[in-house]
Amino acid sequence: MVLVFWLSLWLSTPTLLEHAAPSVLSTDTRAPSFLIEAIEVSGEAQVPEAVILSESLLVVGQAYREQQLRLAMQRINRLPYVMECRFQLKRGSRRGAYRLVVDIVETRFWFVEITSNWSRSEQRADTTNLDTGLVGARWFVGASDLLYLSTESFANWRHGDFDLGEQLTLGYSHFNLFDQNILFDAQLTWSDNQSRTVVLGERPFESENGERWGVNLTASVPAGQNHWFKLVGHYETAQNQLRGPLDVGSTQTLVDVTEESGDLTLTWEFNTTDDAFVPRRGQIWQIGLRMGGDSQDVRALAQGNQVIVGENDDFAFDFRWELYRPYWNRHNMAYRVVAGARRLDRDLKNYQSDRPTQPLAVGYDRERSLELTGDAVYAVDLWGTRRTRRYGDLRLEFKQRAAFYHRSDNVRREDAVSLVRRDDHLAVSTVEIKYRNAWAIVRLRFEYLWRP
């Protein structure tokens, strides 16, 4: 595997500047600049012209090199409602000036996304299957405003248990906030999960009425042609009742759980990929910091009215690097490294509901974890190299993942303190088929987990 990794890296194309429309996208960095006196957008029926211009970060009256125009075209290609974007330069009204024609092919205003994931492990003989389906629609209601609505359902077969769930999302996006090309997005989510069994300690319970409400706020601020700072705020509240069997055919509510959580994430991103769904060239760098917390109130209604109150503080650092390179004509290689460090502080109290000031038990945990993951992905374009994205994409991917995980816990219960350390490593082999057209995304994935 190591030999294949380095051989493919050596044989892959060293430049990231290949693309259609060679009159604009030359690989010669010494090419002259083009003074853009006008920008014309063609092919748009639903996407406003202001959205395309805001994403391109191009300004009329300035001169750009060919590489800068290529990066602008890639930014437009990464939009979820654009299938394909091409640039053309035409002569302007005076010598040395040009008109830039941006030709786009849009996706449909409604969309469907289906994913079927089949997983098997060397430690278990059975197979886990998770199927998700999403249906949604988007509407541009102004020059820079977007409304979208989606509903998502999932069915999860795992080790003999069957879970069902659904989620509704209502969102609003505004482009070019304060005339600074800032993207602002707000989401309201509602989800309902129905599980056949939930293991609480050693006893199985049936779960119902598992509702969650969430709010997400995002601001993405460009710091250059390829750099962004993204600030994300998240808040969620949940209610769930766990019911257990008393006799044959009868149940009673035993545990009532109330949860609240919130976090704030700041991410710096550098992105030069040519597509968000199936990139063929470019790279991504991401560095993120996250701070959050949550609280849990667990009331054991059928067990002496005991109450467990937990408060958690969460701090995390995340790093991500991805590289995509063409490999021969219809073949690609991708390399990915993901690292994360996390500290989680837990504070637990157990007391009777009628004596909240006299806890029966007090506990405190400090969990530190470190995770490192590396991927090597080989992809084949099953439709050839000359087909444009207006006809869709069909890819076959083979991915090999190696992961390492370290965790250490400082656990304090009353007067006793203990330190628990755990290390784990695993490998995941995955075969995936991806398909995308103007209105649908379909994924079929098979993976096998094993420990080398």
C-alpha cells in the first residue's frame, strides 16, 4: 500500500492548472494580465447574477492574470447550484480591454440526495446498513437572498436493531453582506428519532418522543481569493423519554431526559479545488477551533425519583489537508490527513428530586483525546475526460484509511481518583460509486473495518 501511495504521487500530474477553455486558463504564470471592462453572465435562469459575481470576487476595471481567472471559475464551480462554469474573453471597446463572459449551467431548484452505506467488521459477522434520503428545494427571492427547505429521513440496521429518524431544515442565505462578499446563513432544524431499543446501563429500553430543535448561524468572510474565515454558532435542545416493559404488552415511562448544547467554531480555510462534489485537482487546508458545552437532566421516574444532572465543557482543535491530482486521463488520486485534539470536562451529580441540595453522589471526568486519520483515494471517471458537468458525473472510488486514536481520562468519584488510558488503531477499506446530475446525488458505499 505504501509503495502504491508514493508511486501514484510521483506519477500524478504536477500542475493544477489544466482545464477547459485554454484561451483563458494557460499554465504559463508569465502570461500577461487582462483588463476586464465588463462581466457578462449567461445561462442563469434562477441564480441571480449578483450571486455569481459575489462568489467570483472579480471587480470590473481591474486586471487579472490567467491563474486568477482560473481560481475565480473554480469558486463558481464549487457552488451547489452550478453544474458547470466556463469563462470566455472577448475584445472590449478599446485596445487591451476585454469583456469576460461567464457561462454557467444551473442545477434544478429542487434536489434529491440518496446514500446507502453498508459496513462490515472483522470482529462481527453481521452487516450494518444505513440508508438516508433527502429531498429539498431552493428559491432565490432577491438579488442576493436564498430560501431553502429540506426533509431528510434515515433507516439504520445495526446488529439486529432498527432505527428510524427524520429531520426538517429551513434555511436562509444572504450573499454579499455589507457589500463585502460575506456569506451569512441561518438554519432552523427539527429532528425526530424513533429507536427500537436503547441500552441504558445493563437494561434495554424502548425510546420514543426523541425530538430535537436546533439553530445554526454561519458567517463566511473572504480574506483573499482562496482564503476564508468561517464563524459558526450552534444551539440545540432535546427531549426524550425512555420507556421500559413492565409486563407482557404494557410499558411505563422510566426515564425522562432533557438536553441542551451549544458551541462556537472558528475555521480558517484555503481551497483551490475545481469542484465541491468530485474534485479532480486542487487542495484544501482547514484549521478550526471549537468551544462548547452541554447539560443533561436525567430523571429516573420509576426509580425513587432520582435525578442525574450533568454539565460538560468541550474544547477542540481540528486540522484538515486534502490534495487532488489527475492521474493519467480518466484517473485521479486524492490524499487526505485529518487530525484533532479534544478536551472534555464532565461534572455529574446524582440526588433525590426532593433534596436537590444534598447530592447522593458527585463525579468529575476530564477526557483528553487525540485522533489522526490518513486516506489514500483512487478514483475513476466512468464517463471519460471530455464530458462536461452539464451531463453529470459518475465516479468509482477506492479508499484506504488508517486511523489512530488515543484517549486518557481522569475520573474522580467521591474521594477516589483514577487515570484510564486507551489507544486504538484501525483500517477501513471502502468502495464507493458516486453519481450526480442537475437534480440528484446518489452514493452507494461498501466498507470493511479491520485492525492491521
